Amino acid sequence: MRLPEIVSREQWHAARAELLAKEEAVGRARDVLNAERRRLPVVEIGTQYVFEGGDGKSTLLDLFAGRRQLVVYHFMFAPEWDTGCPHCSAFLDQIGHLAHLHARGTTFAAVSRAPFTRILPFKARMGWTLPWVSSYDSDFNRDFEVTLERDGELVERPGISCFLREHDRVFHTYSAHEDGLDGLGSIPSLLDLTALGRTPEGSDRVRYHDEYDY
């Protein structure tokens, strides 16, 4: 690797100021895009999907855990695999403390097609405590386009889907797949994908994760 150009401190400040203007333009464009995402129409979920996790059987509504929003990470883990996808594992490794999402009325959960009996030992190996359930006995992965049929075989791809709850009604608001996941993983980036944005509960104050009152 060749070393970048070596300049004086004054020259560096001038170059940095030029780049900063471009970064700020990207930030403004991102804010506009996030606002457009929040205005996307929604689709009501009529299918009664059934998942299996540590607490037994659950529905999509159950995954909300009583909160208004749900962010699902579609973790690539086919039924015949012994371990989950390393790229998906790296994604989950970067997820922050879920209290920051919960305080904003948003639940995060991972969903895979592998049976829960395969998910559980891998989850223990990785040391994760976040919710992770199996969609093995449902069409959830197919319906949300993360398990696809290509040349007669089923293939997996990573993705994120966001849902909004209105009492007992569940709505699909957004999904992204593969390259669309680049740059995601932080709490703000996940909230930016949701219909209610970063402050669905009306408070933008960030606290220590053990000081939220929710």
C-alpha cells in the first residue's frame, strides 16, 4: 500500500474542509431519504406465521414483545447447516445494547430457517443474548424473499425487515437485502429504517442503558 500524499497541517485542514462539505451534503441527502422511507406505504400481514424459540412457539405479533415496532434480521442459517453464516454473525456482533432500541418502542430479533435445535448451540457459542427464533415450519423466509429458489435449489440471502404494530394488526413497512445492509448495525441506523424513525416514543435523550424507564 502506498502512503497518501504528505502535506503541511494547513494543507490538510484545507483538504479536510473540502471533504467535510461533501460529507455534510451526503448527510442532508440521507435525511431526505430517511424521511421518504418513513412515508412508504405499508402492507398488512394476514398470515399467521409460527416461530420457535427459547419460550416455545410464538407468532409475529409475539415477537414485538409489546412494543410498537419490530426489526427482524434475516440471519442466513439453512436447516442443513451446522453453523450460521459468518457474515451474518459479524452483523450481529456489532448490534449495540438493545435497551436503546427498546426505549424507543422498537424490538430487534433474528430469524433463521434452521430448526431452533441447531440455532441454540450456535447462539451459545457466539455468546449472544438477543432474541433469535426459527421460521422452519412457516413460509416466512420465502414470503420476505430471503429464501429463494434458483436452478431448482433453495438459497439463502441476508436481509432486514421492519414491522409496525397497531393494536393486534401487524404491518410490513420496509425490507432491504444483501448490499442494502451495508453501513447498518448501529442503533440509529436501525431506527432510520423504521416507519417511526429515531424517536418513536417522542424522546431523543440518550441515556445509559441501565437508566431507561420503559
